[in-house]
Amino acid sequence: MSDQQRDRAHAELDVALSHHSAVLGDVDDVVGDAWDAALERLDALLSTAPTSVPGLRALLHYILLDDDGPMSEDFSEDGRFEALLFSIDGALKNIAHAVETI
């Protein structure tokens, strides 16, 4: 490839990147920020043990049916699977304690 061809290819790439930026703007940053916020909320959800059977069922229902959200990624990442197990264990303890105090 000659220097002239390489310079032309770089110029075409610069135009394409400029067009991409003009059309999409900072969409990558916005999506990344939204994803980070969703993961923070997911971590909060997983670290909060439900206090009732309906709450536990709602948690499990959410986890099992979330096919396009944060749970669709590798669930074992960042200890989320373990957090879910501890949350379920905590929920069962909360429910057992509630039943005992009736």
C-alpha cells in the first residue's frame, strides 16, 4: 500500500468516525451509565432478603424471567450468584421467624 493510499484510507476513516459521532453522539456513554445503574440496583436487590413468601417468589420470578436485563449476563460474575443464595437463605430465615412469632 502506498503512502497516498494509506492517507486516503485514513481520511475516509476519519470521515466515517465523524459521521458516526454526529449521528450517535455519546450513546455509548449513556448506555454504559444505564447499565452500571442497573447493575447497582441488581446488587441491592440481591443483597436484600425478602421478608415474606410472596417477596421470595417475586425475587425468584424476576431472576428467572429476566432475559434481557442485567441477569442475562454471566450471573456468576462479581459474586451475584452467591448473593442470591444468601438472600434466599435470609428470606427463609425471615419467613421461619415470622411463622414462629405468630
